[in-house]
Amino acid sequence: MRTWRAMDRAPHDGRWIIAIHRDDPDRRAVVRWDPRGLGDPEPWHVASCQHSYPADAFTDWMDFPDCPLPDCPLPERPDPAEARDLPEAHAGERRVGFAPPLG
């Protein structure tokens, strides 16, 4: 099980981590330590935009969870024959998240 750790132990090797924002503990950010140079006032850079934060902006951090193993079973696809029996307004709901068959 992953646990939150104090930011003073956060990695400074450029890998992405999940961090808790100091001013809003319900807010999380995906950040990495990437100072532009010595004395960079905002060395924590955000993954989703060009924004960065000062070194003391976060209280705790956590690594990303491991990726699922490739041999994990995929979700079962719905039977296309059953989807045809549904009214048109609901037929798409049965197939949400599934790609159409190839070929």
C-alpha cells in the first residue's frame, strides 16, 4: 500500500509524483522537481500546464501506482445482439468504453 510522505523526502531526480498542495489540502498536483537553474524560485513543475510552484508549496507526496500487468483480463464486451434489442436512445449506453470490432 502506498503512503503519503513528507515533501522533504520527495525525489529531486525529475520523475513525476503526486503532491498535496499546502494551501488547499484537498488539491493534488502531478509535479516534478526541475529547477531551471540554481536559485530557481519555482522548481516544482506541473505536468498539465506550464505552471510551477515554489519549493515549499506542497506538504506530502506519493509515487504513482504501478501500471497494471499486461496479462490482466480485459473487461468483458457486451453481446452486440443484446444491444440491438435496446431502444435507440439506450443502445449507445451499453457500448460506452468499448471500441468497435476491427474488420
